[in-house]
Amino acid sequence: MTNVAIFASGNGTNCENIIRYFKDSPDINIVLTVCNKAGAKVLERASGLGVPVAVVTRSELQEPGVVLPLLDRHGVDFIVLAGFLLVVPDYLINAYDHRMINLHPALLPSFGGPGMYGHHVHEAVKAAGETRTGMTVHWVDSVVDGGEIIAQFSTPIAPDDSPEDIAKKEHVLEMEHFPRVIEETIKGLQPR
């Protein structure tokens, strides 16, 4: 059994989708949701589905003595960043080397890096006149959005699509593909 923590910052639709996907899995168990905002909807979504939640502030995230014991108490083997808007500190990346993945709402390496999250990404895609957008799942390393790409999925966008339209199209891909990519990635790490 692989115990997974989901780190998220906002509404939590991806978090909820992941929890529901693995609800009856014999191999993967969502054991914790970590959020950096006390009032975020994701906390309500996760706890409503029976997953323990923890609020870890920006400053607490920088403290190994706060975060690592929290993850140890829940037996966390693997971390999924699903709309987590803080930069993960090196100590946590090192502790979960090749056991932490992130979802980015664009086709990396384009439209990634510091400050490129949420609507900023979709506005940049629109401004660049792209004809496709998509999602990227990648390993987390010390370069923001720079880790090795695990999977990408794309969808066409029209010239008259607004950034909001682009966001909706990209979000459909997240709902459809992200849980399966998590599952395949985790199972690929396990001895067969």
C-alpha cells in the first residue's frame, strides 16, 4: 500500500477527484491533505470525504521540524501537488526524491516557472496566440516546473477563446487524466 498526501492551496476540485478515484483502491491510499490557507475550500472537500487535513503556513513549510513529522505521523510515502501554489523547499524535495509529482496547467517547458500558476498561465497561453493548451505532470525538483516530464495531454483552443475558456478546457484534461497518471506513476515505482 502506498500512502499519498495531496498538497493543494485552493478550491480542491483536483484533490476531490483524486480522493474519489482512489477511494476503493487496494494499492493507493490518500491519507492526508495539506493546505497553506486555513479557509480554502479544499480542506472542506477533503475532510468531507474522510481524509485528514492539515494547514501548513508559508513559514511552517520552511521548517523541516514541522512538515516531516506531520508526514511521518500519516505514513506518507508519496506526495501529489494538485494546485499547491507555494514553492516546495529543498529539504522536502530531497526527502521525497522521485516520490513527489506536480500538475502544471500548461504544456511545459512553455509557460512554467516562478509566478506561472492558475490564470497567469492561461493568460500567457492566450497572449502567445497558441492553438493548443494542455496539462503536464512532472517530477518535482529544485527548479520550479523544471522536473522531468511524466505525462502531457493537450487540447485545441480557438482564436476567440478567452483565458477563462482556455482554463476550462485544460481543467477537463486534469479531471480526466491526472488520477490515472498518479496511479501509473506510483505503480511504476513499485517492484513487480
